[in-house]
Amino acid sequence: MLERFLIGMAIVVMVFFLLESLTYRAIWKAYSGQPWWPTARMVWWGGHGLLWTSFLAAVLLWPSWRETHPVLLRTILSITFAVSIPKVFVAVVQLLDELRALGAWTWLKVSGQSTAGAMARGSFLNHLAQGAGVLAFFGMAYGILRGKYAYKVRELVVAHPNVPKAFDGLRVVQLSDAHLGSFEGTPEPVLTALKKVNELKPDVILFTGDLVNDWADEAEPWVEPFAALEAPMGKFSIMGNHDYADYGPHDKEERLGSIAKLKSLQAQMGFQMLDNSHVLWEKEGDAMVLAGVENWGRGFRQSGDLSQALQDSDAANRFTVLMSHDPTHFESMVMDDKAPVELTLSGHTHGMQLGIEIPWLGIQWSPSSFRYKRWGGLYLEGKQYLHVNRGFGVLGFPGRVGMPPEITVLTLVQGEARA
């Protein structure tokens, strides 16, 4: 474990060293000749020294600070992300400028001309790098201050020939990844978003895991708002990887106590938790199955037991909806008809809370795509659907840029399956 941590930290240090070097280079090329440059340089390195010292302390003391200094931790992370992510844009463009300068220097050298100052001259690319950084900074600032509250309702139609006639038109609202510990108090925009759920007139509400960041106590202030959610066919939930108190400095007894309390709080909210179990919905002689598993994900806790969840459900002959927090469970245990499940509902990825989606241009990208093939939206593999909710809250990065928090409405209709 220590070895993996050290290797990870070494990679992070190298990446940030490269970003800092290229960003500083862009600024140096543009302003090093100015009379105020020595003072600006001192402020730059002094401020960055303080920032990275604070960030290192936050990383090393993360387990305890999450409980003892949550506001300070969020502040450090907010500033670090707001300052660092724009440097990615600066660094990419500045790298192109360095390659341009190297090409110019090589040409001057080969042709026997003076190379003095060739690598230090600014260019259009140099100014473009700074402009990209400024725009990205304002984007990050918006994501932290407003973007995480810009809730979006996504309405999707899920057509399948196995949808029972009596359930044709069933409206399912999916919520996921609330991460209530990331909010200070109960912010009004979040309460407003929860109230909007009832306006959608859902038949059933499904919550697909990660109610909290680490500790059940984070959910206590939210019992009443979640209890106010209404659906005639009920409210159901499952456990996500963060709901087991695995990421804090807790012993086994404390973790078990937190899990028990979380389940109790969800019951007070009116949710029936499906821990590797299912319920059967019957209506006008038709029936369908709703199953839920504990967390199962590649590289994460694997407590989910799909066989147990579907036991005695007759899922092979009934339209079946599965709640499973991590989309890799679908890929490993459901897809390609490994299990008789027509629709799987997941979350977990958050769309990395960063990305760009322009449906009418066919553009959908997030850094999540480097880790997850199916990271956000509705997917169809054969006749099996997977929907990955982009999350209701935030974690780590305290904002959202181009990846708004999501409330999903899925309407089940009888018909041919289509993407």
C-alpha cells in the first residue's frame, strides 16, 4: 500500500512539475523584460510554495481533516483545482510554442545564423496559451461557485419489447452520488433541486449509491428533504463504495456502526435498501423485477452478489431493472447476456465533474473516458441497456465544469430496443 502511494505521489509530482514549468515559461517569455517582473516572479513562487505546501498537508492529513477541518480542506482543494486545471490548457499550447521555438533555433543553427534569444522569443502561441489559461480559470471558478448547483433534468426513453404492457410509460427518476458530506449545511439550491423531483411526477425513485462521502453522520441534516420525495411505487436505494466508511481512519466496529446508521437514516428518508435482493412489482396481471446489489466495481469493493439478488425472481421471464453503483459491474457480470437484466442503472463516475457535451454535434467527452468506457448517459449493448447517472453532488473537486449535476427521468415503453 505504501509503495503504491509513493509511486502515485511521484507521478503526481512529475506531472505538476511539468505543468508549472511550462506555465512559468509562458509568463516568462511574455513579461520577463518588464520592470515589475522581479516582484511578480517572487509573488508567483511564494504563492505557489504556500499552495503546494497546503495541498501536500491536505493529502497527508486527508483522513483526519475530512472530519476535523472540512471547510479548510474544501478551501485548499478549491484553490488548488482552480489554479492547476487551467495550467493544463496553458501547458499544452505552450508546449507547441516550445516546439516552434526549437524548430526556429535548429534552422538558425543549421543555416549558420545567430541563435541568440531564439528560444526566448514570444509568439502568437505564447499569448494564446495565456488566454486559454485565463478562460479556463474563470470556467473553474464558475464550476466551483455555481456549476455544482446547475442541476439538469435529463429525460430519456427506454424502449424494450419485454416491457410489460401494464408498465408501459413507467416513469423512473434516478438519483445517484449525492455525496452529502461535500455540502456545508443544506444549501438552498440543493433543496430546490430535490423539491423539483416531486414536480416530475415519478412512479418510482431509485438512488444508486454514494449518499455520503465517508461517514453516515453526513446524511443526518438531509433526512427531512429526502423524506419529502414522493413516488407511489416507492423509493429504493443501494450502497455505493463511499457508503461503507472505508476511506476514513475507522476501525471495523466503527465502520459497521456507520453502515448500520446509514441504512437507518435511509429508512427514515423512506428508502428501501436492496442489499443483494429484489422486489417484485405486479400490476394488472403483469410483473417486473427491481433488483439491487451492494457495491461491485473493478478496483473497488466487490460486495455485490447478483445471483443472490436475482434468486427466485424469475428474472429470465420478467423485465428486470438492476441497480448497481459501478458501471463496470454491468460490463463484467451483465453485458452479453451474462445475466437476464434488461436495464442496469449506475452512477459512480460523476463524469469526472468535468467535460464537454454537445449532443447535436455528437460531442461527448470527459476525462472519465480514460478510466471508464461507459461513463455517462444511456448505452445499449445488444438488448441490454446501461444508464450511468453523472451524479447529484461533488467529491474531491468541489465544482462541476461542463458536467452539470443530474436528475434523470427514464420512461419505460414497450417497443424495439434502440440507442
